[in-house]
Amino acid sequence: MRKKYFTLIILLFAIKSFAQIDAKAKFQKNKYELAVACYKKSDFVNALDLFSVASKIKPENELGQESIKKVDTLKCLLRKDMMQKALGTWKLIGDKPLWAVKTTKDSQNKLVDEFVEISENKILFYEQDKKTLVKKIIKTENLVYYNKDKSDSLFSAVILSDGTIWNCTVDDKSHVLHVINIAKQTENGVEKIENENLERYYLKM
């Protein structure tokens, strides 16, 4: 009797486990198919997010491996597109959007203008005296994309030499570069910043 009881329990656990595995597989397939649909529509940002999700559900199976490859491909594609928009010289307009009144007033009171010059592998920070127009280099950084892991969908973040991690977006219409400090790499790992994040807005010159 006891053997039958234990056999029944084991059988029930096995059925439950198989059901969970099957549910995961279906969920992964659904996300993968949605990602493919977005990809075909050239909606690469959403495709990247969905492939990232699919790759994490069951990373060891065929769909998981294929999703990882798509994540890598899309990151490269989106970074190339962002880089084309970001190349050039940008003037700091403040920690608020261009339309903010206070930003304009603050800019008028400054003795120097601050700029960043972005190339394919370098970021140059410098100041320019408003009267003399003399430039002073503040620092030069290697342009290094932040990659937490292969399946991460974050494609537009860069990490600076001080460990700060900045997510970058470029608005095509307003020609504004917006950067926000989302985390910092320390000896203890990556510390996410979720409140009172530092922000910077730059205008394309």
C-alpha cells in the first residue's frame, strides 16, 4: 500500500514538472514568434526585448540559443544606428530638456560652454570660454558599451572609466542627446541607480 502511495506521489510530481516545462516552452515559443514578427517589421527595439526574454526562459534549448544570436545581432545593428546619429559635437544645455525655462537662464549665466565630441571609439569632453573661445580639454574616454550579459537587451548604455554607466538616447527631431546615469560598476559589482539619477541634455552643433 505504501509503495503504491509513494508511486502515486512521484507520478503526480512528474506530471506537474512536465506541465511546468511544457508551459515554459510554450511561453518561450510565443515570445520568439512575436520577436520574429517585430523583426520582420523592422521594429528592432521591441524585437530585441522579446528575443532577450525568450533567451532567458530556456537558454539551453534551440530557441534559446537562436534568441541569443538574434540579441547579439540586433545589439550590433541598433548600436550602429545610434552611433550614426551620435557622431559629432554636442553642447551641454543642462540637466533638463531644452524647453525648460531654467535651463536657458542657467546657460546664459555660465562663463564657459561644455561640449562632448563623439567619434566611433572616443568621447572627448571639453570646455570653451564664451569670450575668448579658447578650448580646454577636460577628459577623454574610450567609447565602451556596457554589456552585463549576452542576453541583456540594453544596447545604448556606455560605461566610463570611473565606473559610471550612462544610457544614451538621441532624438532625431529635436537633435538632442539625452544621457542618464543608470548604474555604477564597483568592486562589489554593479549598483543600480533607481532614484535621483543624474541626467544631461546635449544639443547637436
